Amino acid sequence: MLILIAGPVRSGTNGDIERIKQNLSVMEQYALKVYEKGHTPVIGEWLAVPLAEAAGSKMMGDEISESFLYPVAHRLIYHCDAILRIPGESNGADNDVIIGLERGMHIYRELTEIPGLSQ
């Protein structure tokens, strides 16, 4: 399965780049575990940030990046099979889950819920 990892990135950081990086690192650790189960993980920022930078964004949260971050994640959801909603407050991640539920997708809230594949 292609599984979107949804969780806090900027929420609660007050724009502090180090805290944002820490949040992304947490998401990437979840992504690694999903990969180890035999699936393909994806994080919206992996796609949105380079696109925003190519469009002239200077930092996450500026007007240009805002025009990419949520729209890219929402487009990405339509290509995913499931969403892993990791812990932490995040309106964006909650919105991803709402879209996923509307599409009838599997929404996982724990790594242990995701079936493993033989590799």
C-alpha cells in the first residue's frame, strides 16, 4: 500500500524551524516503520516543499509555501491507499483524515494496525 503519514509539522511550533524539523523527523521515523512493514510511505512535505522552493518560497509558512503545502497533500491523498494519523494536534492532518474517510480509505492510528507484508 501507499500510505500517507499525517501528523503535526508546524502545529505548536510558532514557526520555529528546529521544532518543525523535529516534527518532520518524527514523521520520517513512522515512515521508516511503514516501509519496514513492506509498504511505501509518503509525507506530503516531501513533495510540497521542493515544489514551493522551485516556485520561490523562502521558508515554510510563507505565502508561496502555503499555496503548495495543503494542496499537494490533498492531491496526494487521491493516490494513496491508506493514511497513518500519528499522534499530535494538527488541523492539517485532521483534514487529511476527513478527506480519507470521505474516500473510504483505511485510516490507521497505530503502526500495529498496519498489516505487514512478506518481502
